[in-house]
Amino acid sequence: MKNTQQFRQQSALFTLEGVNSIWATVLDRSTHVSFPKNHEIQTIQSDYFYYLIKGKLKLSCLSTNGQERVVMHLGPGTLFNEVSHLHLSAHRHSLHTLEQCEVGRFPDKLLKDTEFFTSHPLLIQNLVQSLGIKTGAFFAQLFDSGLIHVRGRVCRMLHQLWKENGEKPSFRTNVSQVDMAAMLGVHRSSLCREIRILREQGIIGHFSKAKLEIHHPEKLLENLD
């Protein structure tokens, strides 16, 4: 698990999970809530932040014209919507469940409760660490979008999916080509062109939400330069 977390922290696009597991020890301070699949969790003028107990959701940034850029997927053991209570920003973001989710809902005033953090110093330490991981991911995405060509970004994400799924030659991704284009911030036609080239070169095989075949993962890394 340690190696997996290190790899994810070094990647521009990743699934974040388990980094805030220690917050499960204070779930008695939260309210248990269930969200159905494809539900948008309120983030604007919200009085809460959350701990994801079960399920998966996506964090996206929204432009003024409504265009979505998926930033990361969040899995169990992570806090979310905490940043909006610690930093005021003109940029909009959204949180959508990718499957049914069970969460602990905390009041935002807990983040300003000195007595609470004095009693739980490891929680504030963990919160700072996870904020650093998220910040690193955002900076890495900015670097990629400005300095790495489309093929390099596609290959990096395919290699990452291969790593996150146990380095198997074939696996279920739960990520469609439409999802990948949104996460990479590229036009779908550009992504399809790169996928076709990788298939013709024999580096990958079938690619759908249900199945991704990686024949030569080492050659994906060769395309990062």
C-alpha cells in the first residue's frame, strides 16, 4: 500500500483514498448520511465537510461556461469539501457520487474549534498532510497541461490505471474514454486519435469502461518524454 500511495502522490491525476482514515475515530461527532449514485453534493454555501466511509466520488472544477474538468476521484477514508471552508476561491467546484456513498457529515465549525484540535492533535496533523497531497496533485496537473503533450498525458494515465489495478494485463477501469478526456482536459477526438495509435502499435488492446488491456506498460513510459 505504501508504494501505491507514493505513486499516486507523484501522479498528476489519481484516486485518493485512505489518507484521512484516522478521522474514522471521531465519526461520533458527525451525522451519518447516504447519497445515491450520480448525486451532486452541495458545496456552495455549505455548512459541512465530509468523511467518505464507503463509495467513490469525483471532484471537478467548473469554468464560467459550465465546462467540467475532473480533478481526481476520491475513495473511502478521505475528507472532502474541507478546502472550501479553509480557502475562499472564485473558482467553482463540484462533487458527484460515482456509486452509492456512505459519509460522515461534520459541521464546518469543527475546523475552527481550538478545543477539538487540542484534544486531537493527530487529526490536525493528518489534515495538513492531506491538504499537501491535494495541492501537489493540482500543481502536477498544471505542469502536465502546460508542458506535456497529449500523448504523454494519455500514456501516463493509462500506466497509472495499470498500476492502480495490480499491474494486470487486463482489468475493469470504471473510466470511459469520455471520462479520461475530461480528466485530461483534452478534446475527445484528440484522445481517440492517441488511443488508436497506441492500439496500432500494439501497446494497448481493448479500451472501454468495462475492460482495458495493457500489453506493454513499459512502452507507455517511453512516451512521457
